[in-house]
Amino acid sequence: MIALDKQKEIKVDIENGPVFFADEAGVMHNPLKIILDFRSVTPRVDIRNRDFQPLVIKHNVVMMDVYTAKNFLNVFKDNIKNYEKKYGNIKKPEALSVMEKDAKKSKSKKTKKTMPNYFG
């Protein structure tokens, strides 16, 4: 019989990054990876400059192999289903619907936009 050595302890350091709120998300892929590009778009008000409105765009990119991405999709679907079971169906905010209607009216009238659209 072979004697087994004592198990060694493993020290695990977990680095928690800053919380990131995403206003937009993009998804791309190549044959080996799925790429999730989470973006946070924040307008800045600069009363000294009336020519343009500065925007700050931050990105957090997550890349996964396709197998992990498919498993993530299944877990994400289950979480959304459980959320809606507990709290009710997720609906588009009324303010967003109003903004989209206004944007359609503006396009049909071909008026000049005064504010950029932050939703994508």
C-alpha cells in the first residue's frame, strides 16, 4: 500500500475589481471566442463649451471560449426566469418608450438632433 502525503493547504487571493454599471452591451465572436463588450456612457456637462457635449465611454470586455459562453447563456436565462417568477415580467421603462417615440418623430420631421442618443 502506498502512503499518501498530507494534503497541502492552498492560499487563494481573490481580487475584486470595481463595480461596473453597463448602459450598453455589444456581442461579437470569432471561431474560438465570444466577446462581450460592456459599455458605460456618461455625458459630461461643460457650461464653458456650447459647441459639443463631452461623453465619457468606459469599456469592460469579457472574452469566453464558446463552450463557456453557451453555459453562461443557460445560467443567465435561468436567472432571468427566476427573477421574473419572483418579481414579475421585466418591461421596457416607460421613459425609454417615450424617448424612442420622440426619436421617430424627429427622424420623420428631419429635424436636427440637439442631444445624442445614449442607448444602443
